Amino acid sequence: MSEKELADKICSLLNGMHRIDPNTTEKLFAYSVECSKALADHPSIVVIWPSKELEYYRVSALGVMNGLIGKHWAVAKVMNEETNKIMRFDVIQLPI
């Protein structure tokens, strides 16, 4: 299975889950947790790095799932800017 096919499959699963139970999907995927620098250095897992607004490394369930896909494709959350809730998931191509 190619990276794109895997990303499409994961995206379809997450969108199906969101249609069935958006509240659970929100709880599972809307948040990230603090993680170590060692995890941030992992070659596959997608981690949010510290910035001016964020003091710690953070990882989410989606970051772990994207680590399974590869380096060229990912699944991204599409958020409603007014409610800050997940609307859907989309497949995106990552810049190389």
C-alpha cells in the first residue's frame, strides 16, 4: 500500500468515526499531550515543537497516526474557526 493509499484509508476511517460520534472524535483528536525531546526526535512520529506560545514538545494521536503513513502524505484536521471544533479530516501532501 502506498503512503497516499494509507493516508486515504486513515482519513476515511476518521471521517466515518466523526460522522458517527463527533464528541468522541473531538476528545480523542483535538488535544495533544506534553512529550519528551527523545520522542520529538523520533524519525516518524509528528511532534509539535516548542515556540514562543508553546513551551513544551507535544504529541497527539493524529501525530502518531501520521507517523505510520510516511514522509510525503498526512491526515490533517479541518477546524471550524468559530467553534474551534473538528469539522472533518483531509489528506494533505507534505512539502519535500
